[in-house]
Amino acid sequence: MPNPSSRATYLDRLSQTIVTAVSNQRIGIPRFVRFLDRLDSETTVDDSLNSALELCNQIFGGEPVRQQRGGDPDTHETLHVAWQDGASALISAGPSGTNSGIGSAPEIMILGSSGSIFFDGTTSGSPTVEQVVQR
Amino acid sequence: MKSLGVLCIGGMQTHQENHAAGFNADKRSHIVAIADESDIDERRRALNIRMAEQYGVPYIEGIEVALANPAVDIVSMCADVERRHRVAAACAKAGKILYLDKPLASNGVLAATVVDAIAESGVVSQMYSFVHTPWAKAAKACVESGRLGKLLAVHTDILFAKGPGGTEGSTGLRKETSEPSEFTFVESKREFFDLGVYPIGLCLWLVDSEPTAVTAVTGNYFFEQHKRNDTEDFGSVAMTFEGGTVATATGGRIGWNSHPAGGPHRITLVGENGTERFDAWEPRLEIYATADAPKLPPPHPEDPMGMWRSTQQAAGIPKKTTYAPVADETRWYPDDIEAFLDCLEQGSAPIMSAHRALGPSKVISAVYRSAASGKSEPI
């Protein structure tokens, strides 16, 4: 994903797919999100954490009641977050880098009371998403 | 090396099932006897005797009597969590080599008493961990190669897809206890205590340091049995190290149907030059076919969570078939025991010695304090 708009389109489509799966009760009650973002040079840590937190708020249906932050805002940071009903999340963002070999999209694990969702990231697929959005 | 005599403390329906099988399979060791404290309950005593019968060795009542046996070189120690610190310390004082169940004790303070006893006696020790799995060794090699540059973060998930999940339908909110004292139940256990030790141990080993502070959350997310027994089925922790490195870990039991294999087992390393992932199930084949998918049978009444090898087999829990990983997970226990015996044979120090294993115990104690207070807690 070479440019910010492509990444934004991709993540927006990914978020919609996740929220649909959760709201259709495919995994029971959502309990925990692990969001590990691998950033290209165009995306800031702060932007990534904020968009991941927004996705978690959609999944858990509200704002968190507890939020703790660790790391360095210029390189890698982690948010540890909890919601009123006990749901929680670990949200991290760091450099994808040239050595990663696994692209610059997030890995996501969502645990529900009766199932789970895994998104292991991808090194391809972005052009397909753009075609879907333009349709 | 002569074949070393192994005394097993604790029997069936403990991790001794795996320890004993590993020592029995290696020609450098043989099982001498099963033993335990003399005042244990009848259920535990009967399960210990069953293991003695399985291996055709005597069952010895009383630790002191068993340790006095000159044929005992190694103690494989799987006493119940609530009393394992005093049993381990007694074994160390008797000068026996120790292969220890995890974690070392019910809290960091008691774990330190085990480490002190081992240091005083000078015996070799190792706690079971994942440091000898191929994916963890690959992660360590990555750190040591320096190809990621300065290590910024380590993220680990060790979640077991076992047990009939989906039974806890109310809020996942949990009121945690800052100093838990009960750990042993038939229907459940404290999963972050028992499983969180794996990812925390990996984080501390990979960072090669101990954290200064943690934030943690525990929950009752998946199983009504855990909620009924006031034991968490899931926990997560974020750890801060000197120099700014961050590590996070999740540990818990998520239900048999929530993963196509044994559950998420993964390490992600983040360095200034990039990110690398090490997954127990990668590389793998994925197999889809017309054959019926395996189904979880009714739970075994003595082990509804599918914790133990013997009761898994008795209940007929099938092996999942979708993932065929290139590295075989059935080797993890034997590999750890082989590495331990290699150290004894070569005179080298085990990686996950009791001294190193103290770190995870201290972190777990801080996890419960943080989950109870809702705040960052020092180690």
C-alpha cells in the first residue's frame, strides 16, 4: 500500500468487514481485540492507534473506561484499554520496515465468547479493495 | 552418561503426565518412583497411585522418605500450586536436580523462596517453558542477529483452544483478587496464572531483562465454570522495561472451536528496522475436504476443560485436521526434557532455570495487583 489514501481505503473496508462479522454475532459477545499495526513511512503511530481504537469502540459499543499507554510515540507504542463491561484490547503500532516481508497492514485477533476472528494481514489485496470501493 | 533416576512428585491429571512420558522416553533417564506429601486428599493420592501403576514403580508416601532414596537423581516436581514451593524447596535442600512444573509457586514471594533454596544447594534446575520450541528459538535467533535493529517491542499470545467455550454469556467483567490463594479446581483453573507464564517467560527471555511495571486486565470471557470458581479464563498484560522497550502478552483458554489448531501461539518482534512474526502453526498446510470435521465430544467429568492428556484420550477428543504445521507440536514437551538432559550431560546451564523463571512469577503477581487496582503496578 504505497500511499495514505490507499491504506485508508483498505483499512476502512477491513473495519466494515470486521464490524459486520461481529454485529452478526458470528463470535458471540466480543471480549478482546489484539491489534498489531505495521506502519509504512507515511502513517504515524498516533493515527494508527486512534483508528484502531475507533474500530474497538465500534466492536464494543462505546468508549473505554481505562486506557494506559507505553512506548515511544515516534517509533512504537502500545495502548492497553478496557471497557465498562470488562472487554479489553491491546493496540500496538510500529514500523513495518524493509525487513518485515509481511506488508504494512495490521494483524487483528478478536476473541468472542463463542468464537474468534483472525486477520493475519496480507501483502496483496489492496487493488482488489480499491476496485470494490469504486464500483 | 548413566541413566538418571527420576522421582515424580504428583501423578495423573497434572503436568506430570507429560513430564514422566518425556523422562521415560529418553534413554538417559528412568522413573524410579511416584511420591507426594502424606497429607494430600484421597483423590490426589489415587491419581498418584494410578501413575505409579502405569510405570510399574512404587508409590511413596511422604517427600522426605522418597528423597532419602539414593536411586533418585532428579525430581520432576508437579505438586499442586498451593504447596509446590515447600515441596520444591525440600527437594533442593536434599540436593536433587529439579525439573519444575510452571509457574514456580503461587506468587512471586514464594517463588523466591524456591529460588533461594536452589541457589543455596547449588542444584541444577529447569522449569518447563516454550523456549525450546522451534518458533521461539527462531524468534530468539532473530533478536540475536540484530537484523531488526534495536528491539522496540515484543508481543506474544499463548491461548489454548481447549474446552467447551461459549458458556459464559453475561458480562466479561471480573473483580480480580490482588493476591489469589486458590488455584486448584477440577472444572477450571486460573488460566492467566497457568498459561500466562508461557508468553511472559518468552517476553522476558527475548528482551533479556525484567520489566519495571505492568498494566493488566483479567476476564471471565468464555467459560461459566471459571466464573463459578472465581478463576479468570483470560488475561492480558503490558510490560515496561528499562530503556523503553514494551512487551505485551495474552494468556488464557478460549474454547475448542475458536481456533483451527491448538490456539494462537505467536510472537511478534518489532524493531527499529521492521517487524517479524513467529507462529507455532507457520509454515503449514491447510486441508479442506469432504470428510466430516472433528467435533468436540461431551466433556470428561473429571476434566471438562480437556487439560490432561489421559482424560483427553479417555474422552476421545479428536485432533483437529485443518492445519498441518510443518513443525510438530507433539515434540514441545519431549524437546524441553531432552534439552534439560542435554544440559545435565554437557554440564551447561538450562535456559529456563529457576532463577530465570522467577521473573515470570513476579510479573504474574503484579498482573493480579494491576487487574485488581485498575492501575499500573511496579514489579
